[in-house]
Amino acid sequence: MDSTTLLPGTGPKTTMLFVHAHPDDETIVTGATMSASAAAGARVVLVTCTRGELGEVIPPELAHLEVKAGDLALPRATDPDDAGHLPEQEAALGAGLALERERELAAALAALGVHEHIWLGQGVTATDSGDVTFRDSGMQWGADGRAEAAATVLPGSFSRAPLEGTAELLAHAIRELRPDMVITYAADGGYGHPDHVRTHELTMAALRLAASAGSANAGPAHASVVVTGWKVPAVYTIVSDRPERALDADTPRLQVVGDLAAKKAAMEAHRTQITVDGGRFALSDDVWRDISAVEEFVAVPPSAIYPAQ
């Protein structure tokens, strides 16, 4: 396994785009790499798809922010549904936690030295008619120990939004930012969360769309302008540390040894989701793990992303 302090090509002229599902994901699996890259002078940009409204809450004093299963009165949805169209009473579910996690993410990114952040559906990824918000889809644990779709999935949830539409929004950002590399989850999302799986699908679809010319949103009025296509030179997926996601022995992995102190500080900022004790951390499952500066990636060959010419 190759080991390095930065992904290949990272430097002062490099633009790196990380695409994650919820606040805290960026820190847990790529925080050390993001911080080391920013310190090396790279332009590091994060896209976060949802605000994690349905996440579990660890601190007892913030327990009132957690949405309980009994609060989700809607039946499980089976048909796709556009984001941003929730009845008022459902839209309010998780609003308090969403605001708290927005604040946590801002503090975490400051600790990592990352200064550019985009919520999917806003800013350069807004629709032609304006901003939209994609909700956390929620999850439940399956019998195999992996995450799976929740018993109730609200309208407006990220995993239910039509892929073609959300991919075009991310393609807007890729065409405008023209990143040298894009980093996101592997096809199984690392541990199966439907929003992580969807984020992988979104990113791969957006990469293909961005390679062709398309529209992008410019300015507060979201006026549409034509932007030339951009084919991203390097794409990486994140290697999960979960044993059930073992890679084939012949799959080459790249091990990045990043900034441990910055990653720890960013973890401490995500206090609704992460408990930090010295050099260890635990999520809501109360399983303690070492905080590590080592993060692993797999390079995705262009042939796996772009159709044959």
C-alpha cells in the first residue's frame, strides 16, 4: 500500500472537491486529508448534501433536538419525490438539530482550515428557480449490521430526490470550480446509509454530466449562464474501516497520513454526533475507536466514470 502525506498532485494550484452526505462525515473519514491539503495551499471545497436532521444526539442536554421514530407519522415512501415540498408540520421535524449541526460544521471546517462550503441545492448548486434543501433520509440498522433505509422516509429526503436533477446541480459546481480531483464514498456508501449510497451515485452522475457544457447559476437572481464542460482529472473513493466492506486484495489503496490535531479538533466541534476522550472517539453506538490521521482512498479509473468515446 502506498503511503503519503497528501493525495497525488495536491499543492497550491490544486482544487479539491469533497462530497459528503451529512455534517461530521467530512471530519470522520476525510478530515485529516482535508486539513493537510488546505495547509499545503490547495483550494479545498466541501459539498454537504443534507444537514443530518434525523441523526441521533449524544449529549443529554441536547437530547430534545433528536427526532424520535414516533415523531415520523408519514408512511414509508416508495415513489421518488422532489426535495423541498414538505407540509409545514413535517418540514419542522429536525429543524432544531439541523441548525445545531450547521453550527457544528462551520466550527469543524474552521478547525480543518477549510473555508469554502456549499450545501447541495444552494449557492452554485441552486436550481434555476432558487435554493432547495435536501433532508436527511434517516436510516435503521439491518440484521447484517449495516445501515439500510428507515421505516419512514419523508418527502423531501435526499435519497428520494430524482438523481438526474440532483446530479445536474452538483455538475454546476464541477463546471464552475473545475476541480483537479473529486473525493466521495464508494458505491456502498461505506456502511450502507442510503444518503451515503446516494451521494456516491450523485457524484458519479455529476462527473459525467459536468464533462459536457451546461448551465450554471450566477448571482443572487440565479440567472442561467452557459459554462464549458470539465472532465475531472482524478477521482477517489473513500475506503471504509468497517470489516464487512473488505476490498479485493489486488485493489490498490492509497494511504494518506494527514493532520491528526486538526481532525481531533474538528471532531470535538461535532458534539451532537461524536464524543472525544483524549485520542479516542465514539459515535452514538458507544464503540470507542482511536482517532487516526490515516485515511485511505482508491483511485477510480476514468473508464469506470465516463462512457467510452
